[in-house]
Amino acid sequence: MRSYIALAVFAVVVATTGMSAQQGALQSAADALKVSTIKSLQVTGSGANFSVGQNYTASEPWPRVTVKSYTALINFDSNSMRTDLVREMGAVMPRGGGAPFFGEQRQTQVVSGNYAWNLGAPGPNGAAPMAQPNPDAAAERMLAIWTTPIGFVKGALANNATTKGNTVSYTVGGKYKVEGTINKQGQVEKVRTWFDQSIVGDMLVETTYSGYKDFGGVTYPSRMVQTQDGFPALDITVSAVMANPAVTIDVPQNVRGFQPAAVRVESQKMGEGVYYLTGGTHHSLAIEMADHIVVVDTPNNEARAAAVLAKAKELIPNKPIRFVVTSHHHWDHLGGIRTAMDEGATIVTHQSNKAFLERVAKTPHTIAPDRLASSKKAVKIQAVGDDYKFTDGKRVIELHRLQGYEHTGDMMVVYLPEQKLLGEPDAFTPPAQAGGGLIPPAVPSAKALSDNIKRLKLDVQVITPFHGNRTTNVAELEKAAAGPATN
Ligand SMILES: [Zn+2]
């Protein structure tokens, strides 16, 4: 009996000191936000999201896309969330990149535990939409739950958070640090987390919450602004919040059993020592020089880049890859650049990217270490102006920056005078079926490419686009650049 009481007293002392010294800010937030009474949440609003990794130049903000409606449904107990967006685009895209679309676009993004998927449009006769597995988005979407004000506090209470003044931090999933600041009213003002991004490494995602008010009994911010890698990525004005709606999110069978396809690099010989490397979503070129290889673009991620570099060496044996040219700085095309750095190649880029690539070469990758993080190789970057020529005395490779091109300010197209071949990403992707038209926002890009070919007086016989399923030519480009036929 005596020892039982002593133990109980000891427990109370530990709990009390813990509370007063460490838990003050966290407990005040738990009380102010009534966290223990909230199991699920629906948040509705509108505003904008931004095309991360698609800025016009590497130092500008991400391009903005209007979000007409935003609805997030969260179940904190099952660690699942569904976000429905209706985005809107006119005939002219904002300056910079991003997947072109026209009119209204519905997006549904779902996460449950380690599984992430997207839902397309409903099938015929209202059939349930098909789930598209998206495992690469799982970490980001899981962290989106734990960086909401209520999710943050729940996570802190469940994960042994440490408190320093008004800053509370903890780790989820063993590797993702989450850190938030709580004001005197017990409102979560800012939450920071980091997830892996193949180019910029441990990428900071910071969400700022402001304008807390009472939404029918739920204290919630009326505005949330999230930045990724320093620029706004999401900006939502909240119009309604509902506590404890029914939220059941089951992982579809095809998502649960999904195995990503093996990385495949196909090659098409475009002339002696010139190879068009396809087989994925983003294509590359491998060009043989007298005593080395030049590769143009190592896209997507480390796996794709490694496969592209291996294919180049298989097709052009016994020569090192001395140069890897980056067509432009957009993250989808640049995704494997650190693999190219680790290969020991000199990275050739437009001068406007030099500072960004120097940062990329050194940025910490502790969440998901890549090859360069392990090898710590010295990185060589060669910045070039608007026009540049490689030559080995025989073959010439020309690089030209597209002018008047709103998609990006640093697009270098590749021209091989001997083959009369032009390699270009994004400016013109021929429709899968010859004769198919472009959507209105894609027309100005095709026009810019056509104008630049004329300006530079390039004699182009074949165009190898870095997207799509076939090569094309100037005649088809010019037809597309003229826009939809008007009858
Ligand atoms: Zn691009």
C-alpha cells in the first residue's frame, strides 16, 4: 500500500512538471482548438494553388492557378484526407510552366496512411471514378494532415513533442520533422515541415494560419498560406468548417496492390551517333562526340536519370558522359540533375540557372539520401549565354535560348546542323494523333518555337519533342502555331 501511494505521487509530480515547464503552449492550443472533441473535419474555401517547380526563372515565384473551390475532408483517427479542387484557366496561361489545361479542371487527391492516389472524372452513367495510384505524393499529403492546426496539435500530443517557449516540435513517420508556433491565444500560427524533393533536397513547407474565428463552434483560421521552397504553393480563404463529419476513406484495391512500372528507356537512332531516348514521360538525347558523350536532360528523378545515363553509355560504349545539358530549370525536366552531377559530368545550363544549380549541388538530402549525398562529389557547372556551340572539330551541337517564350525564360533548344534535328521540351508536343489540335493555352508556345526557328534561320527536318509519343516536323509545328482552324 505504501509503495503504491509513493509511485502514484511520483507520477503526478512528473506529469505536473512536464505540464508547467514544457506543455504550456501545446495545452493552450489543445484547449483553444478543442482538439480532443474533433475526430474529423471538413474545410471549404477558395483561392489559388501554384505550379511548384515551374517558375519562369529559377528566382521567381511559382505560377498561380485560380482555385474556384477547395474542400478538404480529414479523418485524424485513420490518418486519411481527401482534397477536392476545381481549378480554372483561361486561354492564356500565367507566365511560367505547369501542365496546360483550359477551362475548369477538377482534381481529387487522396491519402490514407502510406497510400496516395488521385481520382479522375466519374465514368459513364455516374460510375465511380478510377483511382490512379500516386505513391510519390504520400509523404506530402500525409504531412498536410499533420500541418493543419488541429492535426498539428494532435500529432504533438501523440508523438512526445518537445516545447521551447511557444515552439512545439516532433517527428512523424520516423523521419519527418514538424515544428509549429503557438500564440498567446492558443492559436497555431505557423507550421513547418520538410519532405524530400529530388532537386532541392529536404524541402521546407511552411504553412501560416491567420484570422482565426468561430466557424459554428469550431475555432479555425480563415486564411492559410503555404509556401514550398520559399514561394507560395497554396493560398486558401476558408469559408466554412464543420467538425466531425462522416469521413470514410478506403484504400482502393488497385492502389493497395500497385507496383510502379520498371523504368524503361527506349532509343531511336536519329543519325550516326545521335539517339532519341524515350520510353517514359520525359525524353532525352544522347550525342556521341569524338571522345565523350553529351546528354541532354536527365528528367524526373534519380531512377530515370540513372537509366538514361546507363542507356547512353550502352549505345555509345567506352566513352564518358562529359556534359549533361539541362534544357531548362523546370523540376520535371531537372529531376535527375543530381544523378548527372554524381556521374561527374559538367552540367551545362543557361546562365540564369547558375546560382540555383549551385544551391542544388549542395542542398542537404537527409530525408532520402541520394547518390550525390553519399558521394559528395565536387560538382562542375558551366553557365552559357543565349547561344552556345559544342564541337569536337567535326560534330557541332548548338544550343539556343528561346526568346518571347512565356513558359520559361531559360529554355535552350538543341540543334544538330548535320542531322537538321531540333530537340525541344514543352514548346510543342505533337498530339498523339497527327492532325489533332492543341488546346488554346498551348498555341502561343508552338508559335514561339516556330518564330525562334525562323529568327535563328535553322534548317530543321525533324523535331524530337521531349514529351509525347512521336517525332514531328516544322510543317506540323506551323500548322499548330496558327491555332485552331476558323471556318
Ligand atoms: Zn517546362
